[in-house]
Amino acid sequence: MGGILDSLNINQTLVAQVFNFVILLIFLRIVVYPHIVRVLDERQNYIENSVTAAEEERKQAEDLRQQYLAEMQKSKDEARDIIQKASKAGEEQAREIIEAAKAESNRIKESALEDINREKEKAVAELREQVATLSILVASKIVSEKITADIQRGMIDEFIKEAGDLPC
Amino acid sequence: MSAAAEGHEAQSQDILAKVHHDLNVWGFPDEPIDLGFGPVFLKTIVMTWIVMVLVIIFTVSATRNMQLKRPGKLQLMVEEMFLFLRGLAVENLGTKKANSLMFLVFSLFIYLLFSNLLGLVPTMMSPTADVNTTLGMSLSVFILAQVLGLYYKGPSYFKHFVQPFVFFLPINIVEELSKPLTHGFRIFGNIYAGEVLIAVLLGLIPITATIFGGFIASVVWLSFSIFVGFVQAFIFTMLTIVYISMSSAESH
């Protein structure tokens, strides 16, 4: 056994090497290893938290988007309502204006017709008066002069002429 | 004829011995010396101390002022190494056992990595190019695996020695004992062969200088040795995880 070990160059160096490695192992375990594990754990936690936070924020952003979309839709509807109302009111107003204008024109027309009628009546009354005056005149002429047929004819013609000249 | 061959052999051995002698600028003795508790290889011990100091400097400077959001380069290296190893350990051992053994796996990997790479520095030697280091560590892992198996499974741990039948006991024992041997000798063989070839290629420079461009082969081999160093450190760590998981798995 000893001969085999000697021929393989195995001696107490083996023990010393194991001892050395155990020392290194203990040193690394105490000084180095906890830092590595700590940093890796921290990084893992950090990444997990970041992912969770990102997910949360994405959800919030999605909610906000939905909210904004809803509000936009609402304001669009409102705007359409307002425009519809306004156009309805405008039409109403236009109709009112037109009706008012029609009424006004009717009123003006009626008053003009009234004026015309009044003038006409006035003219007729005047004509009557003149006819009466003329009749009186004719009568007086008949009375004062001898009336011939020719004279009568002439008088009637004159009367008609006079009457035709009247503005009617 | 045979005298000429012997002379040639002696000459080539002289070249290797000469290279080793030239590389030994620190004057380490080739023979084991007695430091008070038995014969030891002084060079291996000193190189191990250098590796320990380098590992401590590297890890401490990487973990000092660790940043959460903007990790530095060293910190990132250590973190990535740690996460990679933890992924392996969790895969094979389960989260709980992996977390309790992670410091061992991490220390083992970084120590072996630095050990393997130290041999590539001129005049230095890998502690893992000495069979004492690797066998010591593989035996420690072996003992640890047995202890953890007993711890996690209780007396029923011994049942797997007599499975599937009682007369498989010797085969199982041999299998169990072959694990630390192959575990230790695998990394030793790779790293020691790498170091020997480095010395050989250096010794061959006078011959190859006019044919193969001299040091090019040496440079190629050095760069390959970096790769080998990583791979062997990884394999040793991986096998450690696997042995522990085999001995401590609930369903065996």
C-alpha cells in the first residue's frame, strides 16, 4: 500500500491540500458568499417588484384610457346634442321670422287695401257730390233756358264726359 | 545502434529535464520535504497558497461595493458564474439542497479554475497537476457525499449497496470506490498532461524553430489549455453535484 502511494507521489501533501481548500471554503463562505446571495436576492426582488409595478401601471393606464375614451364619447354626444338643439332653434327662429315677415306684409297689404278703399270711397263720395252739383247745375240750366233735344243731348254728353273724366 | 538510440533517448530526457530545470527559477525542490508533519511537495503547497490569494483577491474585489442596478465587470463575472452553477445544482439537487450546498460548489469551481489556469503562467504550476490535490478533493467530496447520503436518507442509505441483489455488494462497493479515483485522476491527468506538453513544446523550440515556426505550437497549446482548464473545472464541479445528488436522492 505504501509502495503504491509512493509510486503515485501521494504523501501528506494531500492532507495539506484538503486543509488549504477547507480554509478557502470557510473564508469564501464567510466573506464572499453572503454578498453574492444578498445581491442576487435583492436583484430578484427588485425585478419582481418592477414587473409588478409595471403591470399595475399598465392596468392603470388602460383604465385611464377607457375613462378618457368614455369621456370623449360623452362630450361628442353632448356636442352633437348642442348642435342639433342649436339648429332646431335656428330653424324655429327662421320660421318665426318668416311668419312675422308674412304677418307684417299681410298687415301692410291690408292697410294699403284699406287706404285704397278709403280713397275710393272718398272719390266716390266726391263724385257723388259733383254729380249732385252737376245735376243742380243742369237743373238750373234747364230751368233758366229752353231746352231743346239738341241741348239735352249735348248736356248729357257733357255730363258723361265730365263724369268720365273723373278719376275713379 | 542501440547505444545510439539510448543516447538519443538520454538526450531528449535531458532536454525535458533542462526545461524543467530552467523553468524552476524559484528553486523549489523536486523531492518532497518534511515540514514537520510528513513529506510534502513544497511547490504544490506554495502554488496552492498563491491560488488561494488570487481567488480571495478576485472574489473580494468582485463582491466589494456590489451594485444592484449597474454591476461592474468583475461583479458580473462572479454573478454569472454563480448563477450558472446554481442552475446546474438546482437542476440536479433540488432548490433546498442546492442552496445549502451552493457555497461548496461555487468555491470548488472557482478554486479549480484558478488552479488550472495558474499552470499556464510561466514558472508557475497548477496545484491540480499534483495528484495529491485532486485526489484529496475528490476524497473529500466522496466523504461528503456519503455523509450527506446518511444525513438525508438515514440508515436506509446503505440499502443501495445491496441492490438489486445481495451478491451485488462487492460490485457496488467497487463502483462506489472507483468514483473518487476517477474523479480525482481525471482532472489530474488533463492538467498534468497539459503542463508536460507545455514544457515539451518549450524544449522543442530549438528543433521546430526552422520547421513549424517555433513557439506557434506552444501558443496554440497554451490557448487550448485555457479551454481545458475551464472544462476540467466544470466537469469536476458537475461530477461533485451529481455524486452528491446520487447519494442523497430520495428515490434511489
